[in-house]
Amino acid sequence: MSTTTPSAPTGVPPVDRPAPTGGGESLVARVVRALLTQRVVLLAVLIVVVVVVFTIMDAGDYLTAPYDADYLSSSLINAVPLALLGLAELLVILSGRGGIDLSVGAIVSLAGMVFGFAYGQWGWPLWSAILLTAVFGGLCGALNGFLVAYIGFPALIATLATFYAFKSLAIVINNQRPISTQPIQELFSISRSVELPVIGGNLPNVPLGIFTFLIPTAIAVWLLLARTTYGRRLYAIGTNDVAGRWSALPVRDTRFKAYVYAGVISGLVAVVTVAQFASARPDAGVSGSGMALPAITIAVLGGVAITGGIGRVAGVVLATLLIVWLNAGILLAFVGNEGSQYQLLALGTVLVFAALLNGLTNRRYGGSK
């Protein structure tokens, strides 16, 4: 009589466990294993290292301005759009099959112009304009999802094509002019820094966008991935969509929705950028190196496997802090515009490091938490 071993249900996200440690394993080996398999721990250590290094440089007068708590807190204003787009990339990369969204920056530009029209020119109430912008971003994401999930285009090609389309529409929709009416300029108030309740008197003020946009969105994405059937399906198809299809999971619909959700988050980022610039700019999400590269870097650095099926919200948030505070220190380490150029060098270096680290972790330990 033959016996069969029951297989694990495909609809449940994989649980990555470090390989069992041998009794004779040294303390150093255990620390290295923990750093490689626990991405949150590694990122926390790297954040401490970055802050300590620049603090020492500040004490030695090697920086052009103080690298202190007030400066670190004020720099968090840059963390809001970066972390949000990192969460958007988390969703699409988790869906597998080379999932990636190169169009998020262009969606930010185009959705920002829509928000500028609605709130700055048409006189819509703020919350109605925000809702319209999020829905419009979702529609842009739906186009990406349709091309990838139902037509079968490679995500890289599909989102590159829509990147060019959305970018050009953002430029021509208002004849290359930004929208800077009085209501839009007054919107800058929602990006101000505020004092924390109860304990705020002893701490630096924190950008308001952390509480109004970033934390609610991060909680919503965490609940979606960790506490819903959709989240389990997304992990399952990202790990093995063939097995998911044989298990009767709605693979196409699940992948399609990942791009829709990413578009909604990009719409929220559009509102954040309009408030920060006090202007709806047609190049807000694509100027310079654009927003897509930093968002993808943050996702990969945060432990999101580019092959899909592995990734956590906490990793994305911590990776954002690391990038923001590293960039903040680099700006102070150089005079003039040199700092921004070295930021790009650091971003590329971090992306390569994160990709190599993910590959090493997957080969030796079967993934990172």
C-alpha cells in the first residue's frame, strides 16, 4: 500500500523560517544568520549605523549643518511619498511574474494635475478632490493591471509604456503649466510639522503627512496582506501562480487588483506632492530620476523578493527611513549640488546591495522575514 504526504495549502502565504542551527554554531554565525534572515533587524542596525556615522562626522565639523534630531525629523517629510510608493511597489512585486510598476511617478504627475483641477480650479471640497484623485490613480493602475494580468504583457514593458503615456498626458493637459491657484498654495499647511501630543514638548515636531497619509496607508496595506483572503492569495500566486491556478485561485483577478491598489496609493502620493510643492506640477513625479527608481529600491531593500511572494510592510517602512536619513546626511556632507549627485550614486549602490543580499538570503536560507 502506498502512502502520500499531504501538501501544504497553496492559498496560504509561505512562512519563511531560518534553517535550524547546529549546536556547534558560533555566536558570530548566529548573528550573521539573524541579520540575513530577519530583514527588519538588519535594517534597524543599518539605520543606527548611518545615524551614528553622520553624528560623528557632525561632531568633527565635517558637515555643512547640524545632523541632529530636528534635522532628522524635518527630513521625514521626504519619507511620506517614498514610503507610500514603496508600499505600492510591494503590492505589485508580491504578485509575481516579474511584477513591477515603472509608471508610479507618471501616475503621481497626472493624478496631481487632476487634483489641481478639481481642488484648485473647479472648487471641489478637499476630501472630494482627494477621493477623485485616488480613484483616478486606481483607474491608471487598472490599465496597468489589465495589460499585465489579462492581456499578458510583461510588467516591465506594460508599465514602461503607460509611464510614457501618463507622463505626456500630464504635460499636455494644462499646456505644460502648473496649477498654483490660491487654494493649492494654502494646501501647503497639510505638510507642516506638528508637535506630538503629551510627549511632544520634549521631542522635535513631526511632519503632519506621517499621521494623515503614511500611517493610515501602511496599516491598511498591512491589514490587506496579513488579515484578508486577498492577501493570502497574493502571496500564493506570487510564490507559484501555476499552483494557484490549479488550486482554483483567481490568479488574474488577484494580480489585476494589486496594480489597482498601487494606482490608488500613487493617487494619494499625488495629493502629498501637490501639498509639499504648493503647486500641481506636471513633472512632480518624473523630474530628475523620477519616483519609480527610489520606490523600487526601497521595496527591494525592505526585503521584497523581486520574484514575488516575499515581502513585509515593516521592511518597506524601515528601508524608507534608511534611505531618507542616508540622503539627508549626504546632502550635508557636500557643498552645493554635489550632494544630490552623490545621492543618486548611493541609491544605485543600495539597490545593487539589496539585490545581492536578497539573492544570497534566498539561496542560503530560503528567504528573509
